[in-house]
Amino acid sequence: MPFDSTGKISFDHIYTAPDPRPFFGTLKRVGYHIPQLAKPYFAKLIAAHPAERPTVLDVGCSYGVNAALQRCEATMDDLYAHYTDPAVRALDHAALVEADRERVRPGGPKFYGLDSSAPALEYALSAGFLDEAIHADLERDDPDSTQQKLLDDVDLVVSTGCVGYVTEKTLSRVARGARPWMAHFVLRMFSYEPIAGSLAELGYETTAVGGVFRQRQFASAEEQAQILDTLGAAGVDPTGLEADGWLYAQLYVSRPAGLPELELPDFDEEG
């Protein structure tokens, strides 16, 4: 597989299929499970938000994975087993959509998704993982009036890997209307400081949650070497982390200033 501009293996091809089977089949092989580690943190933020039924926007949502974990009461292992099951792989598109819709539990928060992949968004909507979808490139363009109306409904913005591909341009455009809470899992090779600074201009305070979170294994020795070079150039020590074969992320929570302190536990992979 080719490399993208960040030095990582490009998985672009798995985000444009009409359904998530290639996505899960590919990412299972590299142990991708950051959405599973993120799930309890997102659930706690949803529960702590004062909105009666919060609206959650997942930036870079692809096939609505974070929403599916919450709405189907599933784990990443559950989703991997489901989408790689030979019987499920044999289903036609309509049958797969129907099977996925049956997994969705009613109630809970509303989920919106923002992504540049129209096929991924269409599937997530059809399967009932998402309530609304925003197909846009907010790095380049302001939201149109329809998109802005949806953004104005958002109470919590989350992401599990898009920061670095999206920047403060996107997140400032998302934040400037409703001032939603934000929680982003950011690979250590990327700095959150430009985003935190841009959000601070809109009245936000940012807190880094202690600990680091495994995202996935490196897909090749070449990818690892390139990422280690990137980390070294950024002054980030990979010893005991990326040097041992995994990409790691940190969690940043940004909320409007003046809110009561929110207790989120540091992550302990052993506990």
C-alpha cells in the first residue's frame, strides 16, 4: 500500500467501498482498536453533558464506527467478528444493511457524522448508525446553510484519528456556532497545540488526559521507520511506545471556559 503525506500507510481505498466489510477486514490485521479505548470516555462525556439528549458529531466518522459501538452495545472485536464472518461477507448490500439495522438499540444520544467519503456516510445512515451526515471538506470550505444548521445542534464533538488530516481550520468551523464540547484522540506524531490555541480564541479551555492509547500496529517496518523519524523531528520520545511497534494517541478534551471541572481518569492499559 502507498504512504500518505504524513508517512503513514494510506488506507484511503477502504473508506470508499459501499459498505464496511473491506474497512474491518483490513484494519483487523493491524489491530486497530482506538475506538474501543475511546468508547468509555465518550460515554462519560455524553452522560456528563447537561443536554437532555446530547447530539454527538464524529469528525472523520467513516462508516459510523464510534456511533455503532455505542448504539449496538458492541466492541471492536464484535464488529470485526461480524464483518469478517463468511456468512456476513456473502450477504448482498441490502441484506447487510438490514442485518446492521437490527443491531441498533433505540434511544440514547443522537449521532451525526462528518466525513469526506460519501459512500461511508451513506452506509452509516442506511444502517442507522448515524442520524445525520455532513459530507464536506471543512479544511477548505465553510459549511453551507444546511450543514451549519446541523452543526448548530451539536453538543459534543469527538474523533479517534482524524486530527492531523483535519486541523484547526475544520474544528474552529465546527466550534464557532454552538460551542460544543470536544474530545479528540490524537496520534503523538501530531501536535494538538494549534487546535487548542484556535479554540482558546473562541473561549475554550483544553485538558490533556493522562496516559497514552494504542491505536494500531504498524503495517510495515518501513512505516514504523518513517513515523519514528517524524516523532524524532517533533521531539517526541518513542522509547517503549512507537519503538515497540504500535502507534499511540493522546486524548485532549476542550470545553468552553468556566464549566465545572470534569473528572476523566488517566488511561491505564493494565487496569
